[in-house]
Amino acid sequence: RRIRHRLPDRAPTVVHDLGCGSGSMGRWLAPLLPGPQHWVLHDRDADLLDLAVTDPPPAAADGAAITISTQPGDLTRLRPGDLAGASLLTASALLDMMTAAEVEGLVRCCVEVLCPTLLTLSVTGRVVLTPADPLDRALAAAFNDHQRRATVRGPLLGPDAVGRAAEEFRLLGAHVTTRPSPWRLDARNGALTAAWLAGWVEAACEQRPELEPAAAAYRERRAEQLADARLAVTVDHLDLLAQPAGALR
């Protein structure tokens, strides 16, 4: 509702999807917005852009047509001119893979475009597994350290990213709203739960290899619990909506 209120009356609505991946954001959000839309998909991975083009968003909320185009490139080099004419900027699961300098640059670029920015599914670092296991806490801490790991671009923000982005938006005069958007995984989506668990444990052990001997038995315990429909996982995320108040000074 907040996004609809801020979208311009002119048509079509132009949405830039930053780091679009396979295009899942468009497939979710486009049917929730009315009127004709044009989605510009940004990603540096040409294969993912091709995948997104083959599975485009369906019709808008009122049945209006949706068109798409692609814009390959590195988001860390994004400039306001690359987003000219945008009605809405979106990204999903992007912030936590960026450095502080990259988040600051992205926020400034978004604010200069003077349109709403919706950044979804940023991890917070909080994971709850039921039933609890003695190894949960160590794996969670190691995973969060992995999310904050050093790279050639600098240390990643990981779970700190959404808070940093909100702070930067506010410093530049934008109105910021955040809302929880947890993943709730269990046997009803067993393949996804198993894939998430495997990646979570793998990243934790990559960060702290000394966890691997205990992690082997942990994987077996959790696999049995999932097969018996006894495992439930909540992975906390935050969604952020920033609405610039006016021109950037």
C-alpha cells in the first residue's frame, strides 16, 4: 500500500530490480502492483539474466501488461543515470553481500533517483531451530562470522547490512520503514529446508573448520528430524522501504 501511494500516475511504472538473480522479485511483486509496468533487470551474471527473461513476471494486479529488459553490470558501480526514469527500485537478498562502502554508495544512488526503494530479505543473524541442539549456537555464530568475512572488496556487512542501510537512508533524509520477513521452513517444504540447512552448516564449517567433526553427526540428526517432520526452522530477515523526502542535498 505504501508503494502504491508513492508511485506516479504516469504509465508505465518503471521498476529497476537490482541484483535480480533469476527474477523472483518481479514474479512476486509485479502482480501486487496495478497498471502497466516495465521491469529493468540488473545483474552481472548473464546466465541469471537469461533465466529471468525466460520466466518473466505475470500480469499486473489489474491485468495490465508487464514488459522487461536487462541491464548487465556491476552494482557496485551503479550510478543515478543508470536508473533514470525509475518509479521504484527493488532488491532482494542483496544488502548482506555488500561492504559498508558499497551499501553507502547504493543508498546514495537510490536517494538521488527520488523514488521509493524496497530492499527485502536481508538476514539479521538470528536463526531458531526446533528442537534445539547443543551445536546450534556455535554453528550460528560461525555462519554470522562467515557472512561478515573479509573479501578483496573489504569485510562484508552480513547481518549488520540492513541496519547500516537504514541509518544511511535516514542520514540522507529518507523516511524508512522496516518489517520482519522471516523464513519458516519445515517438512512441508522439505527440499528447501534441506538445501538451506546444508548451506548453513557448510558456510559455518568453512569459517570454523574445527566444527566439521561435530557437524557431520549434526547433519545426520537434523536429516532424521526433517524426515520425521520434527524439524522447524525460522530464519529472520528484515525488509526495508525507504521513501526519499526530496532532492539530495
